[in-house]
Amino acid sequence: MKLPREPGVIRRWLAAHPLAVDIFIAGSYLFGNGSLALLGWISSLAGTPVLPHEPPLVALVVLLSLVRTVVVCAALILRRRYPLLGTIAVALCCFGDDTVLLAGNVVALLFLLYAVPVYRSVRAGWVAYGIALLPTALPMLISGTINRESDTVAGFLIVSLGILAVLMLGINLGNRRRYLRAIIDRAHQLARERDQLARLAVAEERSRIARDMHDIVAHSVSVMIALSEGAARAAEVAPEAASDAMRRSAETGRTALGEMRRLLGALQEGDDGPAARAPQPGVAEIPELVQSFRDAGLTVRLSEKGTPSGDRGQEVAVYRVVQESLTNALRHAGGASVDVTLVHDRVATTAEVRNGPRLSGNAAPDPGLGGVGSGRGLRGIAERVRVFGGEFSAGPAEGGGWVVRAVVPAGLGQHTAPLVIQQPGTTQPLDRDTVEGNEGSAP
């Protein structure tokens, strides 16, 4: 997320070049101290001595002044990284300094005091304020008390308030910077969360598209293959039956093509297009679905109890569960009969698809009719059931065969409850990889 630029060209330049600003401040300090030293030398020539007369003492004062100058320059350059340490160092440099350079050091001390609450914290700023008072206002109070000067307290208060004003300025600017930094960090965090939600939405949409495409293609192609193979075998002995099988195969293909067009149209037009509003199959279409599998040669018995809830999302999930289960039975059951049981109540719809063991004399599944399962089928309907917070199980049935059972609650919408996938007749969870592997090896 791109944030607006700060107003003002000069302010943006100063913010982008902090080291240059600090070097400029240190250079200004050196220029000011050089000017004060020059004025002191001129005063000495005019008869107003500012240095001791003894040469050793003069050398010592000059050396101490140079050391103080170097320390203060370093503190000014590093004031953003070590403001409190720099304040302590400059305050020590001000102690015992009675030369003309004291004024420049005091100004540098105020710069360091300002930097502490800006680049550290308010508490550190108050600590620095107490340190700044030691070499400035406190000696004035002590000297005035000893000499019994009448304006001692007033002078102490004036100096203290002046230093306090600098501290308040730093606290105000520091709090503002920290507040703006927190707002910017929050904005970046919201942008990252928005991007993460968008990626999750894309992943969920891809998963939904993959499930829908699998449901359409796997069911329709399996039925078309079964009808075509039956028509090929009956072409010579029963031409009319073969012709009828091919017509049903063509009708299945047209239906699948229509559903794929609806799905692709919804992707192109968005959620408000007519393709997105086209009705999806529900519980009312299950008898027609069962009949299509009967036409493909699968023996299917349908039993339905109760009245559907009318929840369209739940009905679509139930339809897809039955569709995928019958498709797997057509692929792998080897001519076994299939029982489809639907039980509706006010809370949920229970769908159970159970096929018997493979009939003797039936060949193994034709690789062209399914082969080893890709894992998308059972995984897809398991994800559909998870959306409603329901329960799903798939596995071998007692006495042989295969059973798929799904309990889909009504009227709950999106649900985040954990999905229960277990083998029928047991209390042990069935591993997801086992579910996917069983899809391709169902009896």
C-alpha cells in the first residue's frame, strides 16, 4: 500500500538525509565555538584576559577545550542513535567550564536534550532533563545561595523553565512521530491482512472450481463411456438399444457441456451475471440423476424419507455427494447393486450410498473408466460437507462393498467446525490419504 508523501520539499529532504542534518548541526557548533574563541582572543589583545597567565595552565585549558569540542561534536553527530549517552557526555563537558566556549556547549546540551524524547521515550527525556539541570541551573543555585544573592531563585527558575520548554518540544514531537509510526505500521498490517484474505479467497475459489469441474467431468464422462461401450457391444445384436444408448450418451454430453458453460460463464461475468444466477442441481434432481446411472447399466435403488429443508446450498452438497458416490460405484463396483438412502429432517439431511461386493465374473475396472483415483472426488465432497460443519465417512462396508455417508446440516452457511472423516462401523478416524487412496480401489 502506497502512503501519501509528507508535505514540503525541505521536510522530505531533511527526513531522507538525517546524517547530513546532524553533520550540519555539528559544523554549526564548530563555527560558533570558533567564533567565540576568536572573540576571546581579540578580548585578550584588548586587555581583557580570558586565559590564565601561566603557560602550563594555558596549554591545559586549550587541551581541555579541544577535548570538549571533539566530544560534543561526536555527541551531536550520534544524537539520533545515542541521545541519552550524548546528553550525559555533554553535561560532563559543561562541568567546570568557565571559558567562552561554555555558551556553545550549553546550546549543544539543549540539542541533545531535545533528541532524547524524540528518539527514545518520554521517561528517558525526563531523566535527561535532570541531567541537563546539573551543569546549568544547579551551579547557579548553589553559587547564589553561598553568595546570598537575592535573585538566585528567580534565575534558577528561569533557566529551569527554559530547559523544560526544550524538553516539552521534544516530547511533543516524539509523541507525534511515534503516533504516526504506529498508524503507518497499522496501515501496512491491514494491507498485509487484506492481501492474505485475497489469497485465501482465491485459493478457496480455485478449490470450488476444481470440485465443480470434477463433479461435472467425472460423472458425465463415466456415464458416456459406459453408454458408449454398451452401445458398441449391442450394435450388432440390438441396434435399437445401441442407438438409444448413444442418444442418452449424447444427451449426457450436452448436459455436461451446459453445466461447464454455466460454470465458465460465472467466472467471466462475476457473481452478478446470469450464469452465476442459474440454478444448480439439488435434491429434486436426484431421481433424474439416479435414472441416468440406471441407463448406464448400474442397478440403483433410491429411498427418500422426509421433506427437504429448502436450503439450496445444502441440497447442492447432498446432490454432489450422491453424484460422486454413484460415479465411483459405476467405475469400481463391477455390476454390484447400489442403494441410495436420503433422510431429511429439520436439522440435517443424511445421504448414504452403499454398494454391494463386486459380482463374480465382472472384470476389474477399466482404466479408461476411471483407473486409479486422483483423490479429488472424495476429498471434494468431504470439503463440501465441511463447509456446513457436517460429518463425512467413506470406507468398506460390513459384508463387502463400499459405503459413503454424509450428514449435511441445514441453514448453517459457512462453518469452521472440524470435519469428522472416519471409517463406518469404527470409532477410529480414517486418514485423509487413506480416503483418497480408497477412491481408486473401491470394490
